[in-house]
Amino acid sequence: MRPVPLLAAFALAGTAAPAAAGPPYLTDDPVPTDTGHWEIYGFSAGEGHRSTIDMDAGVDLNYGPVKGVQLTSTLPLSFSHDGAMGWHSGAGDVEIGVKYRFFHDQKRGLSAAIFPRVILPTSSLAPDGKTRFLLPLWLGKDFAGGTSLFGGGGYLINPGPGNRDFWEAAVALTHDFGGRISIGTEITRQGPDTIGGTAQTRAGVGSIVHVAGPTSLLFSGGPTWADHRTGYHFYAALGLTF
């Protein structure tokens, strides 16, 4: 079981204030980081089945250099565990991406963006890895009262022996409670990423808790259905916005 790339996130509204999304959800959104500002997440994320687990821990950096554009870099360490081999750790795959919001109708609360990413084969746990490319389209709609709906998907070019390219799609619904707590749910689907593999479906719930000033705590998790069995996935982070 291979974790999908961990993505950023999204939202936007008309008469309502923009609802916070992004991490902790696997689903992405079309809203870039504010111009001249940073969003930084110190995160831990993983996926597994019983005692077998693959996880990353690291830093997700997002910066808004100009209006409508976000630069993203994810710098992880990777960890894996199984009953026979125990724990292994090392460098993870570095991700670099650029989000470009090409449509923004604030009055109707609609927006759309592309967010291509390059996933570099820097993991020491998979020394024969290849460079992968994610080519997605993300859409968002905010409603009065703090509710946001966002989703979309794209194509992941996944070279390497035994691998295959695949499509993935996702949708999430979140609600903001007074600007301090946001709660949401999502479902994602991806095609087989290996020859002879199975499609993967993930469902989850998440929450963002604004602690004080620029600091937030983020959590999500839920079941993963893949390879004719049920596993789990999770995400936890400390977020800073400035």
C-alpha cells in the first residue's frame, strides 16, 4: 500500500468569510497562500494496515510571491515498519509545486486552480525510485455561513518497473465554527498505481483548531480501502501563518 502524495488545500466564499481548508485534508483546493505571506506546517502523516506502516514527518513550506500564485516545497523524513523487518528510516521524497489560481469570482464564491507538482526520488528507503509528476485541477465553492465545498483531481505520471500511471479524484466539505474551529469530511479515489494492483479509496474527517495568533493545530484520519483489505491513514501538524 503506497500513500498518495500529500497535498495542500483550499476554499473561498462570496458573502461569507473565506473558510480555512488545506492541510489536514488529502483533498486540495484552488486558493493560494496570500501574497507576501508564508504557511508552514510541521507535520506527521502516514498510512498502514495493522502493524505495517509507511509515514513521513517533516516541513511543508508555502509562499505567495505574487497574487494568485503559491510556491510549495515539502521536505520529509520517511519511516516504515513491518512485523518481520521492524523500523527503518531515512530521507523522504522531496516535493516541489506551483499553484496558479486562474479563475476567481469572489461574488459567487467560486475559484479554480492548477497545482502541478514534481515528486523527486530522494528517498533513501526507495533508492530505485523515479521522478513523478502530479497534474491536477482543483475547484472550490464557499457558501454563506462558513461552509466550503472543494475538490477535483488529476493524473499522476508514475514511472518505474511494475508501476503504472493513474487518475485520482477527491471531494471535501468543511464548516467553520466562529473562526476558531473548522471540521470537515472528505473522500478520495485513485486508480491502481502498480501493474496488477487495485484502486484505492480513502475516507476521513479532519479538524483545524486555531490556538493563538498565527498558530493552529491540524488533525485528520480515517480508513483506507486497498488491496482487498481495510487500512488507515492519518495526518497531524502544527501550522504557522505569517
